[in-house]
Amino acid sequence: MSFFRGQDPEFGNAVQSQAVAQVIVPRSVDLGDFTVHRALPSERTRMVGPFIFFDHFGPAHFRSGSGVDVRPHPHIGLATLTYLFDGEIIHRDSLGTAIAIRPGEINWMTAGRGIVHSERTGPERRAKGDHLHGLQCWVALPSAQEEMAPSFAHHGVEEFPVVRDDDKTVRVVVGSLYGERSPVAAASETVFADATLRAGGALPLDAGHEERAIYVVDGEIDIGGDRFGRERLLVFRPGDAVTLNAVTDAHVMILGGAAMDGPRHIWWNFVSSRKERIEQAKAEWATGRFGTVPGDEIEFIPLPEK
């Protein structure tokens, strides 16, 4: 019995083929020990639902003595979503949070009117070397909530509902999908899910969410006769039911939600519906008015010159 609604498309189905509005090839940046693939924002697609930023980092292996060192830096007007496939990151922020995130968990940090955080490899894992592979996304806040108080929430892997069939498994991390709902509190309609398919498996995506995309982490999928490989973000047209067919064993992320209530400006780590608010945030960081991160007070990332 299948818990997944929808029917498999016929080979070459025109509606299925046309449902893919954009195929985004991420921009890749080599940071020495690992590579970051940035799918959003792109020239043609700035946002998918509330998602305004989508980074896929790794897989990476750090030698003994090295690791991730993202020094304290600020955010406004967004929530960060960090999700790991492998490894561990220690998150600290100006609220006093200090917590490790591990595979299958999420850190959901709401910046609101302003927060500072750092992300580093812990000393024990740094000493012996470590692996790291995961995603970091930014979710824009509705304009009425851009100046809300900052907050942080950590959710363990056991909290997320899982829907499975003989040839596929979906973990519903944020929002509602396949009749299940995640406990994560988002400011607007948001969906984020982790799906694995065996070769030959099919995964339907209905048209219930206004804006939808999938990111192919690994493997190859087919949609109506068109094949797509790893490290591709596929943005779908609104209103079309779509079915993914796994050509090989595949790992994909589902993301989207309601369209944002107007355009967003993004500069460095700041997101806002108002340009003047970003200018204000730049001045506040440059003059030290954002606060510090307890336990990580010495270093920080300075305001970029451009």
C-alpha cells in the first residue's frame, strides 16, 4: 500500500516535462577544505516560497587540527535553517545558545531585528579530523515580523514525522507534507523535507504548496522523460502535480511554501523588505551595536567593504 498520493507519469508526459520551470546549476566556491554550492539566490530565481538562500556544503573531510570556523557574524530579517547529512557543528549565538547539531537534526535560528552567531567544529572532532556535509538555508520573514525578537530552536531527529513506502522514505522537517506535520514553528507557510528513493521508485509532489522546488543531493531522477543529476535545483511551475522517478538510488530535498509578501533585498547576511533597514544594520554592525556571542567573543567577521 502506498501512502503517497499521485500517479506515475507516462514516459514523455508533456505536462510533467513542462512542470519544471527552472533548472538551476549552483555556483560553486572552493573554500580549501570543502566546496559550497549556492543554488539560491540565482539570476533567474531569487526565492522559492520563503527560501531566499540555499547552500549545499561538502561532502568534506577535515584533517586532524582543522575544521569549520565561521566567526561571529550578524543577521536580520530571516531565519536560518541548518541541516546536516554528516558531521557536527557547534552553534553559538548572542542569546547565549551553545549547542551541537548532528545529522538529521535542525537548528532554526530566527534573526528578526538582529542576532549574532558562530559555527565551528568542536575541539574533540577537530583534534581527530572530521567529515562534514549538509545544507544551510535562509528563510525570509513576513514583512510584519521582520523586526520580531530573535530566538533559537533546536529539534532532534526523533521529532520529525517519517512517511515511508517500499521504495521511498520522506522525513518531514518543516511544514506539512503527505498528511504529516513537523513540530517546527515557521513564521509563514514553509515546507522542507528529506527524501530518499531506491532505483525505480516514484515520489509524487502534489500542487498543494504555492511554490515548490527539489534539490538533487545525489543520484539521478526522471520527470516526464527528462533526467536530472546531482547538485541541481529544479523549480516547478505552480499548480502542476509532478512525479519524480528514481533512475538510480536518489537523495532529494523538497522545499517551498507560500510566496513571500513582496520582494526582498539581500546584502551580505542581511535580508529586508526595506533598503534603509539594511543600511541601518550595516551601520550597527560596523559600530559594534549587535552584541557578542558568549564563549566566542574575541573574533568576528568585519563588515565587507562592498
